[in-house]
Amino acid sequence: MGAGAGSRATNRAAYAVPETNFGAQPPAINNAVATSATKSARESLELVFLDQQGVEQRISFPKKPLGFEITMGKVPILIRGCHSGGWSERLGVQTGWELTTVDGSQLAGRAWESIIQVLMQSVEELPRDFSIPQHRDNLEIVFETSAGLRKLVFWKRPLGLEFSTATPICITGVAKGSAAERLGVQINWLLRQVNGQDLTGWTFSEQFGLLKSFSARLPDNYTSIAPHA
């Protein structure tokens, strides 16, 4: 852990858990997540892959979560694994396949942020398969900003947040290249909720412990399009 995790006395706490993956989703995606009352508006979502032999594979997903993992920030998008019992495994998606098209949108030449935005927005419109266990491997934090409340979803550690040890917790710094920086977190934002838990009236130790606990559950090495999508 960084400063403030008990390693040295300070009036600032740098919340940085060792580097893992599913780093920060880009702000546009989190704005979509923050608007959260999305409706299921489609019956299926077609993804097109290239398999290891370069053969096109068209897979139609009827429900979310999709159930595959990809490497954070890397293009082209390669499948790193499929969740046991998930839709990707059921439909025959294989490790090593390259994702080339999402709902008719070609991904060639797109940046990572653009690809994930298209993918997540398309997945949001699918109905959820409640027979598949829902794992919490993201971290939703609601900040109070000068423009009102803002919800951001962290998929990777370290979070890259530095904050005071007073309450309400106030952001005093953002680590360069971190998830927080990529999500657009700003100095002087106040921490208000963590994964739906209102922090009003909590002590600093209680808030920090909750943040540390949920952050420790973030996935290691991969970004997962499935349980949370």
C-alpha cells in the first residue's frame, strides 16, 4: 500500500494497491454506467471474431454477461479466457480469438477507449442472465464534484487516489498514469459512496477499510467483459 496505509504517519493517504488490470474504464463509459437505468433494448448482440487460423467466427449473444476476458488497454482485442458456464464458453468462444466487429461496427483502427465504449454500450442493452452468478469485480465510487455527484467505475488497481485522512475524504492528488487519472478524477472531489454504500457519518478508518476491501477484489491481469457487463 502507499502512504496512509499504516506505513508512515502522514495527513495524506495514497491509495495504491499493487498493479493489476482492468484499469480504468474511460470516462465516457463510466458516464454511461452512471446513467444506469438502462433498458434492455435488443434480443441479441453479434460479435465477430477471427480465430487462430484467420477464419471469421460470428457469435450471437442472447444475454449478458458475455463471459470473456481481455487484456486492459491492448489492441487488437484478444480473448484471454472465458468464464466457466458463461455465454462465451457455451457459444464456443476460444482463447486467442481476435474481436473484430461489435454489432456491425468494425474495430480496426479504433483506439482502446473507443472499442470498449462501443462494446459496453452494446452489452448494456442485452437482458441479463440471472442464472449466472454475478461477481463484483469492479469498484463503483461516487464523488461529489463542483458539478454534482459523479459515479466512476474502477476495473483496475492501483486506483491512484491520494486523499486527506479527514472526513469527508477529499482527493488531494491523482497518480500519473493511474486508473483515477484515466477516469478524470480531480483534486478536491469528495468521496461519497463506495459500491452503493453511503459513507455519511463514517469515520476515516471505516471508509478507508471499505475502500481497501473492495479494491482488493479487483481482477488481476485481465479486464473482464462479463460478470459486470
